[in-house]
Amino acid sequence: MKIKKITFAFVVAAVVTIGLIAGNHSFASPGAGANSLEGSWIVRLAPTSNPQAQFDEFITFSAGGGIVESNNFEFFRLGLTAGPGHGTWSSAGANSFPFTFVKFLFTPFGHPAGTLKVSGTITYSPANDTWNGPATVAICDSMANNCNTIDVTNGQATRIVAGS
């Protein structure tokens, strides 16, 4: 009899604990307010200086405001190579999300050549779970300071959906 009471108490405690944990987490689906961008996206980018020179980018927005980015821009045509981008994003309300990311640049011989800094504001569309927006692209020193703007890109993004 005592074992049944203890077992019942453990089951009740487990159910209550699971309920409390679930109640303290946001399980927002894509398109839910400030969490709208969380997840991974493929972005088609077009530089304003040459809109036909489009290229693609993968970008992941993490909970808490982190960004990881990579793209297929032909940096070698500029005599450079580039690492992945790392940065931050936030919600400015009304489906508007400012962001900035930075990536290291290197010479073809692997020597540091400064950084590329990209910043802009995304406009999210909850109706079709996409986003777009311009971004300023600048070449900076190795600490992402002393920047010179080189172009503005316009991006159109679609979510990468699990299992599809």
C-alpha cells in the first residue's frame, strides 16, 4: 500500500514538473511575433550596383538574437576569401528586425584582410512566412571598425522547412 502511494506521488510530481517546464517555455510557431525569424532561411541577394549579379545566402537566426551566415558570393573575383558570418538580430516591433553580422576576410594566401560588415532591417511577412529587406555592405578593419560602405544588397528570403 505504501509503495502505491509513493508511486502515485512520483507520477503526480512528474506531471506537475512537466507542466511547469512547458509553461515556462515559448513554443511559438514560425511567424509568431518577435520569434518570427527564428530558424534557417535561404536568401536571394541582389546588389544595387549590379542587380543581375545575384547570389544566395544561408542564414540562421537563433533564439536570443544570434546569427550564423554563409553565402556563395564569388569573393575570389575580388582577390579575397571569406569566413562565415556571425552576428545579432532583434525585434523592433511591427514585423521589423534590425540585424548585423560580420565575417573575416582573407587574402588568397590566408592572410587577414579585414572584415565584411553587413547590417540592415528585415521586414517579415507573416502572411507567407517570408522576409525581405535591404542591407548595407561595408569593408572594415579586423575589429569591424573604420568601415567603408561598398554596396547595398536587397534580399528575398524563404524559410528552410524541416522534412521538405
